Amino acid sequence: MNNSAIDEEELPNEESWFEHHAFIVDKGQEPLRIDKWLQVRIANATRSKIQAGIEAGCVLVNNKPIKSNYKVRGLDDVRVVLSEPPRDTEVYPENIPLEVKYEDTDILIINKKAGMVVHPGCNNYSGTLVNALVYHFGNLPQQNENHRPGLVHRIDKDTSGLLVIGKNEFALSFLGKQFFDHSIDRKYWALVWGEPAEESGTIRGYLARDPADRRKSKHYTDPEMGKEAITHYKIIEKFYFLTLVECRLETGRTHQIRAHFTAIGHPLFSDEMYGGNEIRKGTSLAKFKSFIQNCFTMMPRQALHAKELGFIHPTTKEYVFFDSELPPDFAGILEKLRNYVKANLGELTIDR
């Protein structure tokens, strides 16, 4: 099993990758271009970054999008959503192979393999997706100053699947705004222990760091305890003691799917951090235990794959959609389950 004590699990929610500023212009303010006005109010934000954000619709004045030549006036209400300013963190390029599903002048779609950390941090300063991006695509925005060049979202180290990368400031801001507004379409496939009571449903709650283990997220019902998290799911295939589900994220909290299904009693298969690496459902037969142990060996990571990604393209303004095949370990587990259930149907009962 995967016994690593520290990976990128201490990373923040992806919503926190975007600064949300709110300003009320001083009553006596003389008319001044908004890009110049904001440049002195947002730390480390360059004028070109601000202009790209304005063009992408990330700056509102009195609840309306404006142009860079707009001149602020006294008592204007200014709202800003921009990707986080650069930090003093150097990222070294590394020649790590990447599976590129799609590329144009604005975006990259990467199919990340399980086991790869998305960006440096928490003792992972090399071998990350960002190190590979800087090597293969050296002109990504903020590449020399920020430890997240081109990134607008992430998936966990041991989760496989699709990520979108912004190749220029405008694309980064335009995509970032969609993530901030929760208008990106994201679907994951997960294998969970047991069978949810409903064929489809919604898990709602509030997620925050688990005080007993800071690497984990914990589900609360009290809105004062965390940030709102919403996961919609539907059952795809049943295996009596395990169930394949499709999850659509409405929010993007840390470990959202993993924490949500643990909270309702259905942790992800082989998810060591959330207790899914132990037999949770099934029979007491020795051959069943042996079968599950073989499955754990075959897939020593949480059974979670970012399968679909859809959004409005920064330049064409058309909806684009991407799908990815399950990786060999995930697909192999499903095939083993189908064969086991077929061969042992008389000994199995539905175990919710």
C-alpha cells in the first residue's frame, strides 16, 4: 500500500488560487485609468496581468465589466478576481514526459498520471507537473516567478485524469474566472465501498481541515465550520460490495469527493488516508479477502479519475469538451470485479 506520510495534501483549495478583491474608490478620487489604479493596490500584480484580467471579464465596476481605459471615479465599487500574484519561488525545468490530449495557442489539456504531484510544495520540489510544464512549455505565464505557471486547478497526487493549463495571461484569467464562478464542467469516476442508497443524489456540507490530521478534509453540517462543498453523483455500475459512481463537482474543495463519500459511509476503494484501504463490505470468505488484497496490490491508490472536462474556450468563446480513458490500473480493477462477481454470484449479497 501507499505509505507516504506527506504529499501535496497540504495544498489549499483551488478557489484560494484566485484573489477576490473589493474596493470602494475614495470620494475625492480624480479620474484615473483603472489598470493604473489597480496596479498600486494589488501587490505584485503587473499592469499586463491586470489588463488581461480586465479583458477576460475578471474586473467589475459597479457590477459591470469594463475596459482597461475605463477611468475610476469617486465611490465606484470595484471587484476583482485574479490568479494569485507571483511568489519568490523558483521552479526548475525537468524533462518529464507528459500526455497532451489537446493543445492550441491558448490552452493545454494534460492527462495526468497517478503518482505525479501537480505543483511544488510540502517537500515535493521536483518531479511535479509544473516542473515538466516549465521544461516543455517554457513560455507559460509567470513561469519564472510563480510555482504554479499556467495552472488554474489541480487534482491530488494519486488521482489521475484531466487538467487544463492556460498558456497566456488572458487564457489563465479567463479560465480562472470560470473556476471561481463554478461554471467549469468536471466529472470524475470513483470506485466506492458499498452501494449508495439512491441511484443518484447530491452530497452537501462544509469542508475544512481535519483537526486530528491536517492532511485530510472533514465534512461538517455547520456552515460555520468550513466552506460549502457540493458533489452530485450517479451510480454507473454495481459490484455488490463496491460501486462505480460518476461525480460532478459543483465546488472544488480539497479532497472533496474523498471526504464526501467517507462522510456518507462509502470511502473510495484503496484510499489509505480515508480508510478505504481496508475491507469495508463483502463476505468473510478467505477467497474474497485474498481477492481484495490482490486488488489493493494492483491499485495502491485511491480509485479516482478526472474523466471529463468542459468549459468556454478563451478565444473562440465556444464550449469545448474533453474526455479521457480510465488508466490501466483502474480499468483493470473494474474488469477483475466483473469477473469475480460473475464467478461468485451465488455467494454475494447486496451490501450497502
